[in-house]
Amino acid sequence: METKRLIIDQIKETDKEDYFINISHDKKVLETFICRYADTLEEFDFSSYPGRQDLFAIRLKETGRLIGILSLFDEKDGALEIGYGVGSDYWGHGYATEAVKRFLEYLFNERGCHTIYASCFTGNDASRRVMEKCGMKYDHFSEKELTYLGVERDLMYYAIHRKPDVILLNGPSFAGKSSVAMALQQLLLDSGTDAVILSLNDYLKMSANEPIWEDDVFAVMLRMREDTSPALQEGKTVIIDHVITSTRIYRALTDAACGFQMKTVLVCCDVETLRRRETGRGDRCAGSAEASLLLVRMKI
């Protein structure tokens, strides 16, 4: 992982001296960062640190030297807690905030976490500001949670939740988007992510006697957008079952996403299957499935 000024990677055997100087022997850091103090480099037991999967180095890009660390623990069901510490010689430069922001991106986007916690001792305003600058919000207070350096410590916990997504299932009528949407919704619910389905079928009046035109579809976009925004603000993932046949429809959907990330999935099948499903349902104008296959924008 990289930022403008930093590299975040695993601890190496060659990091022992930097780790000692900036973490384990730095009394200013250890006032608020829980770690065993090491008096000399010779007595510092570093053997278990290199290669650990729950411990990461914060390095200056220009030198490659370790100036701090990131840790993660208590991972369960997509939620975990992180810790961070930077050597006191490097305080006041924004390195902790820069590193934590990038670490959160990694945990959300690559590790699939949905909730991340961090904590600090009461009175540790510098750490609290790091959490706030990274978008974390106060979550709860824990009185006398632990004893450190002979003192009972209260902790303030902060949390950040993964931004909800909009998942757009695009494809012709009768391609199976509804089944995919329901299966996807169940997977998300099982993983602890609340999800709702918005289907074009619920907004359009359809019959076996009248064809559906692009103008008809575009006309209901305002209602879909009105339903999408509140769900996203509530932290829900929105699954949209749709047939994208024009650029303006797609733009209306991106507007409905309200700046949240939108992932597009194409759901399709061969024309014979579409015809068979259309005939079996009997609730659409004859030929609508094949027409939607010809008109749907496969690449958007």
C-alpha cells in the first residue's frame, strides 16, 4: 500500500532498530500506545514481529525506514479494530492520519470489512483527531477497561462503516436479473450488510398488449431516484434490477447513486431462452424480450 509520502507493508527483520527507536523505546509514544518498553536494543525481542499478518510497517517513501506501525485485531464477521502508532520524532506531520486513511481503504476494499473500530485513552486528543480526520465517529465509552502503566484507563471508541454500494443489474427482460438480485440480497444479509432491491418491474405498468418504450422507462426514473437516496443514507446497499437502453437512463441511475460507488453487472442469456421465458410468463408484449436484448447497452 502507498500514499503520497508513505509505504505500508509487512514488518521485516531489518526493521528491528527502527521499531525499537520509534515504538518500543519511545517513552512519549508508550504513554498512550500499549506496548512493552525495551530499555536496550540488545534486550528487545523482535523475533515474533517480522511477517505477522496483523502488523504493518509505516515507512517514509523517501527512505524506506519504519517510522510507525499499524495493527489489527479482534476480527469477527467483517468487523475489526485497528491500532496505530508513530514515533514522536515524526509527530505533527500528518503521517498517522495519512497512513490510517490508506489502511481503512485497504480493509474496506480489499479485505471486505464493513465496520472498523479504533480507540484511544481519554485525554489523548491527538489520537482522537486522527480518527476524526479519517472519518471515524464516536461510538462508545468504556470505563476502566484496562490497567496500563499502573493506571486504570478509560477508552473512547470510534467507528467507521463501509459506505453502501449501488449494484446495478443490467440486462434484457427475462434474463434472470430478479433471481440474481434476490440471491445477492440474501448473500449480503447473511454477511451482515442490509440490502434492498429496486426493480424496474415495480415502477412500470406492463401488460401483454402494450409495448414499453424508452420514454416510459425514463419517466419512472425520478421515482426510483427518490427511493434510492433514503436507502443509501440509511447505510443500505441498493440492488437495482434494470434494463439500460439509453445514455440518459444510465445517467439518471448514476445521479440516483448520490455519489456512492456503483457497480454494474451484466445479466444475459441467449435469445431462445428469453423467448421461452417470455412465452411462459405471458405478461409482456410479444417480442419485448428479444427487443430489449437488441436495445440493451451491454457496455456502459
